[in-house]
Amino acid sequence: MDVRHLELLRELSERGSVTAVARATYRTPSAVSQQLQTAQREFGAQLVEPAGRGLRLTGAGELLARRAADVATVLADVQAEWDAYRDEPSGTVSVMALPSAGEYLLPRALVALEGTGIRVECHDADVAEADWAGLAKDHDLVIGHSLRERPPPGTEGLLVTRIVREPLDIALPAGHRLAGHGPLQPAELVAAPWIGVPLGFPFDSVLRAIEDRTGASLDVRQWVRDNRLVEALVAAGCGLGVLPRFTTRPRDDLVLAPLAGVETGRHIMAIQRPDRARRIAVQRTLAAIRDVAAELPGAATGDLAE
């Protein structure tokens, strides 16, 4: 039984198409198809069948794909024990991070890992909350966020670890009548224009919570993802916004104020496939990130789900 064939079936199960598997594994679709045929000959059973223009797993293929995850976890455990025995964790760790969280977590963590034999490859993305789990297929460690304390959608079967809770504040132009008034009440904000984020992104939940609390509909003028752009638009008087406390840089034309009566903390989380999480190098990388987070105000860590 070739473990590589099991992993190929797992990839097809998780990614859904030969084309997606080929793209993720840097192979041609024809090469993937040929390897699937080889796997069928090895197992003596039909593992894939036509589905429209592509292929899908048969019942036999799904069975092997499910157990492939177990095999990968066992192999990762063996490698982890071997690394621990030799006390030489090494190798490349791929980290995909939300930029506004990676900005304060990754630089110091990378410095702490210098000289350990662990090489961290940093990537960044800003996606909807439901899309963070999918990135764990391609990276050892995914750092995403959610306004809910429970694991994000799609993380069933994945390891989700809370890194830190970061407060979200209401951003106002410095000359706004509410600037400097301390905690703001939702009712004070309903008449203002807003700079929002696309639907499905966690910060949008704050605006929806204000609407639920007041019964009013907010006037959202723009929907942008980049926090620096939100800062500039708010400072120019284009509307109010929601910004993270740890990475919003001080500026004379912008004021941050907490919001009362609405839960506005975002939970920064690490999302991992269980087999990838077994690697000692990955564990050391996550530990370094959590050490940085522990020094931030409002830090709270812990496993959420597996």
C-alpha cells in the first residue's frame, strides 16, 4: 500500500477536482489522473468515477481518503517523536496570516526562532471568515480571526487554537462631535455614514450588532477590506469605521473609541490540520507566536476544538 496514493485520494476528497489537486501539488491534471489509475490497479478496486467533466471518488475511494488522514497523523507523530528524540526540530513551516494580526505576531516570533533550524515562510490573505479553514490544506499554520469565540465555519476535524482576543474600536475623525467622549452607545452612531467591510468578514458583525441593538439600518457608504484605507477614509470625514486596537497607528486626524453594550472583540485563531500540527517545528512556531500574544493586553489562549 503506497502512502502517496492514500494522500492523493485525500487531496481529491478535500479539493473536489483533479484540476484543483494538480494546481495544489504542482502537477499536471494528466499526471494526477495517471496516478489515480495506478492507485486503482494497486488497490484492485474502482476508486474514482466520471462526474460531469471531472472525476469523483467512489465509496471505496472515500473510505481510503478518510483513512488517509489517520495514516498522515500517525506518520506525523512518528516524525515528531523522532525530532524530539534528536532534539533537532527543523524544516520549513508555512504560515498563512491575516495581515492585521500577522503584523504584531509574526516579526517577534520569527526573531525568537532564529538559529533553531526552523524556517518560517510567511504568507498573507484577508478572506471571509468561512474561508480560513480551506487555507489549512496548503499551510501548516493558518492565523485567521472571528468575532465569535467558537471555531469558524468549516473547521470541523481541524485543530483550532485561540491566540489572543483583540478589541475592536469605533474610528472617528478627530473633529467629530463624539470624539473623546469615552465609550460610545450604539444609539449615538445610527445617524452617521459608515465605512464597512464586505459581507462575511468579521468586522461586519459589529455593524450588524449595532443595527440589532437599535433597530435602525446603518448608512454604509463604502465596503473595503484594507484597514489603512479605512483609516484614511475615516480621517477624511467619509464616515465612521471599525478598526483593530493593536495595529491602528496613532494619527492626529483619527480617534478610536470603545463601543459599549456590544461585543466587539475579535478572536485571533490558529487553524491546523491535525497531522500538520503534530510536527515539532510547527508546534515550536505556534508556541513562539503565542508567547508574543501573551504579552499583549487582553491575551487569552486555549484550544477551541479539534
